[in-house]
Amino acid sequence: MQERWSQRHHDEIKTMLEHSHFLQHRILERIDTMSAELDRLTASVAKLTTAEKSLVALVAGLAELIRNNASDPAALNKLADDIDADSKEITDAVAANTPAAPPAEPPVEPAA
């Protein structure tokens, strides 16, 4: 009788250990996935930061470019064309990276 109990006890422990091993493996897989997602997110933030700094530098330099070319209409027109081109590129980038707004919920009518 003692021998059967020991074997059953051994089998239960083995089953619990196998389940624990399975769960540990799943946790490690999820950690790897989260790590990759964090790396991808970090890279995206770095790109946005670089783009933001470039945009700030562009805007900061505009006033100086206008002042330096105030007496040259051709240079001012070229500057305006460059700004138009840059504005379109910036607008396209913002539109491409802005999630769509969720649909508006219909108004709730008060109960009569």
C-alpha cells in the first residue's frame, strides 16, 4: 500500500513540475516578445525625437532666412517654395503616423 501511494505522489509531483516548466517557458517567451516590442518602440521614439528636433531647427531658421533674403524677391520665392515642400512632407508624415479617431458614439436620448 505504501508503495502505491509513493508512486501516485511521485506522479503528482512530476505533473506539477511539468506544468511549472511549461508556465516558465511561456513567461520567458512573453518576456522575449515584450523586449522586442520595447526595442521597436524605443527606435520609433528615437525617430520621432530626431524628426521633432529637425522640425524645430527648420522653424527656428526660417526667420533668419527671411531676414537675410528680404531684399531678394527671387530668394524669398525659392524659400516659400521650399517651405511648401517641407510642409507637405511634414503633413504627410503626421497624417501617416496619426491613428484614426474612434467613431463617435451616438448621443444618448433621455428616457421619456
